[in-house]
Amino acid sequence: MNKPKILIVDDEKMNIELLHHSLKDQYTVIAVKEGVIALDVAKRERPDLILLDIVMPDMDGYQICRALKDDPETKEIAVIFVSGKDALEDELTGLNLGAIDYFRKPFNTALVRARIKNQIELIKKTRQLEEMAWVDGLTGIWNRRMFDTKFSEACRYAQRNKRAVSIMLIDIDYFKQYNDNYGHAAGDDVLVKVAKALLLGAGRPFDTVARYGGEEFIILLNDVHPQDGALVGEKVRELVEALDIEHKYSSIHKVLTVSVGVASSRPSNEFIDQDALIKLADKCLYEAKGAGRNCVISNDFRPAYDELNSLE
């Protein structure tokens, strides 16, 4: 397991060395001496905690903290002020800016270690609770709430950089009949297995696989060619079919299958209508079911799924 990461921002070499020596056995420690560099490092390294001096040569600690909290990419990073300024109003200013604690110099290293350990444990527990709110309890993949967040972020990125996004809605064919005849426990097991197959099919770290509701899943592909959506859709369709899960009550196959609807935006800096894109994917999914199920239909490609195989 990776060590928690701590960023020390202090222009005094002695303070950096003292903190580094005290913390290096338990944490990955990074140290910088300038505020502008600290902001860049915080964005790039995403530390778990920042130990921030107030009196700095270029930006003071208050300015650095404001900049961190104003940036969506760094606003959640915990900040502790470590300063020789010991007036009550200094501590209040730091805490009002969003810092979680305030250490006064000269500091006792044993006390600093203990308080940092407590804060790191609190950060971990908070993250675990937050993650639980974003994860589907049955399958362990992201839930619809997380998908909506990721989708908004992806669309903003695509607009800024003139890139495309693709989404696909995946529905398990005749899932009600499966549940009714094999039982809800078996149905839950199927949902877990299908989720794992989808994660394998959309395997890039910046893609998102989520449970959208019931037996329906949704996949977000970032930064793709519009035609890639259909190809990934066909890949996940094949992976689910290859699970070879018996489904005697399906009207099309005797194994479990999925239907897939794909909608892709165009590379452009114009506004991406998220609702319209999801409605288009849903329309394509409806067409896939009408075409006999166990197939992929997209707004770019509408060939039968066996023709899609020849494109790979």
C-alpha cells in the first residue's frame, strides 16, 4: 500500500529538514520553498496533506491556501498551517481559510507526528465514506451519481480540447425472466459478473463504468474517435456472451446476453448536451432490442453486430 503523501511548504531549510526527518518513515514527503511552485506541485502530486508556512518570500501562506481552495483540483487537499505567528487572530485567519489545524513554531516533533497521524486517519475515513456514496453496493462499480459527475467533467474537457466522448447504455436481455426463474440471488450474481466484464471491456483508466439502474449499465469513454464507441460496445457484448451463463428462458439465446446503444459527440468546442446524448444512446438501445437484441447500435454505425467484427 502506498504511503500517505505530505507536501511541506516552507522557505526555511531547517524546518523542512526537521519535519522531513520526523515524518519520512511513515509518509512520502515532498518539500518546496516557494508558493508558486507549491501550487504546481499540489496539482500534480495531489498530496494527502499540506504543511504550510505563513511567512513566505513570494506568496504568503494565506494566499497559497486561498489559491488551493479556489482551485477545483486542489480544494479538497487538507492544509495545516505551521507558523511562528502565534497570535490568536493568525490562527483564526488560517482556520477560516479552510485549514484543518494550526501548529506553532517551535514545534514538538512527537506532538506534530501524533496530530498528523490523527488527521491522516480522519482523511482516510472521510474518503472511505465519500467513496461509499459513489459506489454501487452490489457490483462495486460506480453508481449513477458518480457517472453524472464524471460525465459532466468529461464533457467540459471535450469542449475545451475539441475532443469527443462516447456513452453506451447496456441492458441485460430478458433479465426479468432470468430473475423470475433462477431466483434473485442468481440475478444478483449475474449483475456482478456482467459488471466485471464491462470493466474489462472498457479497460482504460480514464473511462467510467457505472450501474445505471436495475439491470442497466452505462459506460463513458473519454477522448475517443466517435466510431470507437461502437467497437468497444461490441467488445463488451462479446465478453458478456463469453461468460456462458445459462439462460434457458431467453428468446434469442440459451446464454445470457446484452443489448448495447451507443451515442458519440463530435470533436468540437461547442456545448455538449448531456441529456440529448443520453437520450440518443437510449434510442439506439431501443433499436438494438428491436433488431433482435444481443447486438450493438450506435448513432455512427448501424450494421449488424457480426459486421462490426470485421472492423476490428
